Amino acid sequence: MLKPYLKQELEQQIGLPVEISTFKLESGTSRLDMVINKQLIVRVVANYSLWDQSFEGSYHVKADKFLYNDVQLRQADIKGNFKGFAEDIYVDGKGTALDAEVDYRLRVIDNLPQKLEVNMKGVQLAEVLQVAGQPALAQGKIDVEINMPNIGEDTTKGYGHIVLNKAYFNHKLVKKLYDYTLPEKSYVSGTVDATLEGKNVKLVADAQSNLFEVQIKNASLNILSKQLMADYRLDVKDMRILTQNKLAGTFKLEGEVQVQEDEVQATGKSNSLGGELRFTAGKTSKITFEKLALEKLLHLLKQPNYAKGELSGTIVLDDSSMNSGTYVLSIDKGTLESRSIAKMFGYKIPAKNSFSLQSEGKIANKKLTANATLHSTLSDVTLSEIKYDLAQKVLVSNYDVLLHDVRAFMPASKVSKGTAVSAKGMLKFTDRLSISGVTKGLGKKLAFNYDGNTAKIDADQLFIGKILALSALPVYVKGTVDSKVVLSNLEPLDGTFSFKSTNLVTQPKEMKKLTGKALKLKIALDTSGTLKKGKGYINAKMKTSMGNLSLKNMVYDIQNNVLKSDYTLNIPDLKKIYPLIDKNLNGALVLNGQLSKGKALKVTGTTKSLGGQINYTLVGDRLSGKISTVPLTNILGTLGYKKIFLGQASGTANYNLQKQLGIVDLSIASFQIKPSTLTNTIKMFLGKDPSRIIFSSTQLHSNIKGNIVTYTLRAKGTRSSLDISSGRINTINNTHTAKFKFVYEKHIVYGKIKGTLDNPKVTLDTTSLLKDKVKDKLKNKLEKELGEKAGELLKGLSF
């Protein structure tokens, strides 16, 4: 009958569900077994006397884990005793909590605790941090000692002593949570001493670490009034561990804290940033700083060291909710670090430069109004009528930017005179940036508008060199361009665009860096297209002093970076591409085909410019081609070689552009040597003109390795053959060597080829020719004088 009543009372007192398994109340004895929140097991056994209202008993509390008021205790196993009367109870206990040894004793007199003693040794710091809802950043042990012999408003006395033995930080967890690698064996240790006298508690705390030091002195807390006063000193060797990697560097701060009637007033002073920083925080907060070193402030904020200067100012907040206030800021003696600017943004600015900044504003009803002006040797920037809603986080401002001389961003030799560039307009920032305006100095006209969803650009005679310079890109081309871009949607891209120019000229010095060739090309460009759902449909024409390129039906998938297009490349005079390929070619060339770019570039195409047909495919670094019935004279003429051969070439070619390795195999139909001094010489000896021989089967095999080309040629006719062996061409010095053997019927001619490709020197071995000539004349003479059998004798003779 009593179980339901007892259950209800306990649940009201504890605030958690209670399950009672055993409750016995007999004459002089009682027993209670219960489970709190299905986690904490409690057993109480007692003897009592109704006559003198005394009791005595024992208790046992055990849990593997216990959740109470959102705080989880991992382990507890405590046994203890109690005895006394209702108005005076003695309690003791001993066991483990959080796997640490604990023992305690106290008296409860008239429902107030007295003579309290508590000792805990070896409490795991990681456990305490987790109980407090913090990550277990360090591992170590805490010892706690509390002794309060008297507890009462005026007679209270006691002390508490807490020792944090050297605890080492968890490197992996710090790296995971804050992306910061601590020094090896980073640690923290400390002590807290509290003395209680009546209504006041005096505190002294000291924490030591290889990363920071914290001291609290002269601290006094009035328990009744809750009034707190304390002096503090903070010396941080690296701010990253204390600010979750939001700040960095060393920082020292000292000051005073006062708390009275829920009002906190704090003061502080620091000289760690070069100048002096002071603040007061409370109902009204004020921060003053004088001549702070800007480079030290940037380091503290984890920003690159891109500027130096002296920062001064005052910030006043009338209340903690930032409902109203004022600020004044200034930077004097400012300079930009040219190396850092080049590394961060790609801009090359003069090493000698200076700037200053002034800004002031007012906060009213959580709305900031302000103005800011920056003057520098590079540019002037003014932000006027700044309005920022602190609640809605909406910023609106007018801007006026004047770049004094665009040459500051370009090599001096590229601009003949100083040119200023300015931009005016309005910007707005909510969850995205919106900006509109017009510029002067970049061209005849440049107007732009961007609101995060759409964008427009309208430009006439825009100086492309200045745009490249201001975009931190090499000025590899100069001239003007007209452009119109209308993007009705930015995600995915939808809109139209066009770019037109008739006077672009590439700059040899920058082209040398970009391509390895000091090219100076005149270029006319006409490009237009539409964008639909993130894909561009483009047509482009580019006319240059070397040739013309036309791209039609181009489709570019922007998200996947995949491009496909038809193309036509027309080079009216191959001699003009010598600066690009370092080789003289002749004639005209027209290439038609398709190109695509996904993971690798692929180009396919064909040309009939040399007669016959050449089909080719380029995939990555591998170039392959198929040649069909191309006249040898056209090939030789295009390459600038003497047209000493006739025939129709067909075959295959393969070449690796990166490795510079290749193989060429050709079959030449109707191969023939054109009449020359060489053929006339052979005709004089043999009585047969080699230029009148048409070889029915001819094979050319060539290997390419870097600048060296080796080849062999085999030509066969009905009564003749030609073999060229050991052919070797050096394309660097244009030398050519080879051996050849010409056979006609029973006659054999040997020779060598030397010289250059465009002027080969051919020498003959006349020994064999003379032997045949002499032998024929002598044979005829003997047969005429002695008869036919006399001529047969010559067959066994050697000359």
C-alpha cells in the first residue's frame, strides 16, 4: 500500500522516474531497493527506534552511467553509513566515482550540512570535461580536498583545494576539431585554493602550461550578495588553443572583474599588439586602442602579413545588445607588402607605397551608418552613406574607387603614359553581394550590374591589356574589345554574350613566357553565343597574321568542363608560321575537322591541300595519320626539299608529342627519279636513263626520335631496283646522310648522300661503272678479232 505513495514522493523530490523493487517496513527495521531513471541502483537498510526516534543504517549506490539534468556521470559505486536523530544526522561514504577514489563525511544539523569533509583522488580530467559538455581535449588527473568544519552565515569556516596534475593535450582531437597541430607534449597544470570565512570566499587560482598562463588573485566572493571582485592576468603563448583556432599568436592581458547584482564590469589592458589596447565592459562598453601595429593585429586574426601601419580608434557600445554606439578608426603610416600582395592576389605593386584610412560611424536602433575613406599612392577608395542593419545583416553603400595609374599593375614598358581608372556605383550585401556601376579609364564605356542571380556587362573599346593587368594576369595581348554579356540566370547559366575586336596584338615577351615562342600576331576576333542550362552554344572566328581559325557548332558543358566543336584552320602561306614551329614550310594548308575536350583533348580532321587526302587524329599526346595518294612533289615542296622524286604516297604515321617518338610507313606508287645531273651521269655509263624507270613497288620506313630521323627506302622495278639505307636526318642542323644502291639489269651503282635536305650532295662510286665499261669494250674487240669464243674468256677475269 505504501509503495505507490513512496514512489510518488520520491519522484517529486528527485525529478526522475523511480522504480521500487523492494520496500519493507517492520518493527525496528526497514529496507528499500529502487532504480532511479533505469540507471542508478540504490539500496538502503536501517534500524530505527520509535521510542527515542533514533536510526542507524547503511546504503549502497551503484551505476554504470547516470543522466541527470543533461549531465551524464559515467560511473559510481559508493557504500556508506548513517546514524543519528532527525535533527542531527551523521553520514559517511566511500567508494569510486568517475573511476576515482572518493570518501566523505558530514553532519546534517537542523537540515543544514555541517562539518563537511570530502576527498577525491585521481578524477580523470577528460571525464570532468565531458560531464561539463566540453570535448576531452586533455588527459590528466584532478585531486579535490574540501574541509568545512563550520557552516553558517557568520560562523562558516573552511577551505577547498583543487590540484590539476600535469595533463597532456590530445593532439589528434585538437587537430580534428580545430585543424591545429599542437607542439609535442603540450600540457596544462594548475591549482585552485578557496578559503571560506563567514559570508566571504577568497580565491586564488594559477594555471601553468607551455601554451599559456592564467592567474587569478585578490578574488573575493560574497555568498549572500553574490558580489565578486578579482584581478586577473592572462599570458597566452599561442591563442589558437584558447580560441578554437580562430586567433593565433601571443597575447598578454591583465585587468579586473567585478560582479554585483547580475551586472558584470570588466577592465583590461594589453600591450601585445605594439601600441596600447584598453577596454571596459559592462552596461556600457568601451574599447580604445592607440598605435596598434597592424601587422601584429593581422597575425592575431590569422591573416597574411600584407600590410603594416598604426591603428588607432575608439569603439563605444551603450549596451551589451549593441543597440546603440559610436566608433572612430584610423590607420596611419600604412604600407602594403608587395611580395605578400603578389602571392595572395597576383598583383605586382611597387615596393614603395603608402596608405591611410579614416572611418567613423554611429549605431542607433541596431543600425549602423558610417563613412570610410582610404588614401594611398595606388588608389583612393571612398565608401559613403554606409548603412548596415545589425539585426537583418544587410549592408548598403555607395562606392567611389580611383586607381591613380594602371602602370602600377603593369610593366612600365607596356604603357607609354600614366592612365587613371575609376569606378563608381552602389553595392549591397545580404546573403549575397549585389553591385552595379560604371568605370572610366578602361575603355570608351564599361557598365556592369550583378545581383547574385543575374549579371550584365556592356563594354565598348575595352582595353584588354588593362583588364588583364587588373585581373592579375600576364598582359600577353593588347588592343580593344567590344563585349556585351547578359546573364538572365547564374545557376545554371542562361544568357547571351558576344566579343568582337579587330586590333588585338600579342606581346612577344609575355608570349615567350606563355608558349615558349616570342610571337607577335595581329588578331581579329568575332565570338558570340548563348548559354542555356549551363551549356554554351558558341560560334567563333579568329583572323591572325598567320592564319584563320573558325569554330562552329561549339557546345561547352561548363559544369563538366566538356567541349565539342567543328573547326576550320586556313593558313594561306605556311611561311608565316615559321616563328611558331621554327621551320620553313611552303604553300597553303586548310584543315577541317572536329575537336573535343573532356578528360583529354581529341582532334580529328582531314586536309586535301597537298593533293590526295590526309586524315589525322590527336588524342592527348598521340598523333596518328593516314595518307592516301598524295603526290611526292607536293610533300617535298611543302617541306622545302628539292622535288627530285615523283610518285603517289599512301601509308600511316604515328607520333607521340610528349616523348617525341614516331614511326612513318609509306607505300609509293609509280615511284620515279626526276631527270638531273646524277641521272645523266649514270646514263652516260650505263646507256640507260634512270629517270625513265618507273618503279612498281616502293616502301619507305622512317623512325623519329627527338631531332633525329632514320629511314630506309626499297624500290623495285621489272629490271631495276633502288635501295637507300642508313638514312639519317638531323632536324637541328638540317644535315642528311645516307647510302644507296642502284641496280639495272647486270649493272650496279653505289653512292652516298650528304649535305642538307634542301641541298643534298650525291656522290657515285665510279669503280663498278668503269669496270663494266672496260669489260664490255674489250669483249667486243676480242670477239671481233678472234671470234665469239674469245669473248667468253673475259668472264673469268677480274678487273
